[in-house]
Amino acid sequence: MNDYFFPKLTAVEALAPYRLRTLWNTGEELEVDVSTRLKNHPALAAILDPEVFDRVHIGEWGNSIEWIDEEFGADNVYAWAKEQAGEVSHEIFDEWMRRNGLSLTTAAEALGISRRMVSYYRTAHKAIPRAIWLACLGWEATRPTERTLPRALPTAREYAALHA
């Protein structure tokens, strides 16, 4: 993980069953529920023991959260916490680009922003503004084929037909 792009963990604390309070070098304090991830991976079963879960600590250089010999990458934890807080994570933005077959350049053209800003959003260097995410959803709903913007959104039926 590159220091430039991802926030670093500065503290982590175990809360109620399978919830963590995380502090980041960005000044953010985010809570994240990791229960689903722990329960869905047999290799992580030992962490479901409350005594083991309470021994959570930051990995070397602030790049992970660790228990025993298992860890979660800080970039993943950050994305999960943002999503659970109702924000758009870099992972969701990246998935939007992949789903629509967009490169940095074509995503920038679609959103009317610079290629550099697309890169920042995709790599978590900058938070994704709500307006940008709404533009992503609007672009996907209309899928303009020309350089001009559509004048109206498709109806629910038209949208369903486009995505069938």
C-alpha cells in the first residue's frame, strides 16, 4: 500500500461484538462492523472468540488491523467504514468504473472532471463528493453515447430494458 494514497491507522479499539473504532491520520474516527467478514471466512473463526477479538491491534506501519496471525488491510477497513457510514468508498467508485468499462480518461469525460481527480477518487486520495457519486449514477442510468448530455432520465421501464 502506498503512503500517498491510503490513510494510515493511528488507533483501533474493540467495541461491542465485532465492531471496531478506528482512528486515522486524516483525523477521522470511524466505526466499522467486521462481523460479516469474520463469520464468512473459516480462517478467521478464532477471532470470533470475544477474548481474541478484544486483542485487536494496529499492524506494522499502520497498514493493517491484526489479531493473532490474521489481518485486514487498512485500505479495506477504511472503505468498509466509509460505506457503513453511508459514504461512497474508493472501492465502490472503482467498481462503477469496471462495471461500465471506463478508463481514467473516459470516466473523466463522463463526469466532466479531470483525469487526475478520477485517479484520486479511485485510489482514496480524496473523498468522493456526493455530487460526483450522483453524477456516476446518473451517467450509468442514461449511458450517453454522444458527447451531448441527455435532456431527461429514462423511465423505469426504459432503464430496465437498457440493463436487461
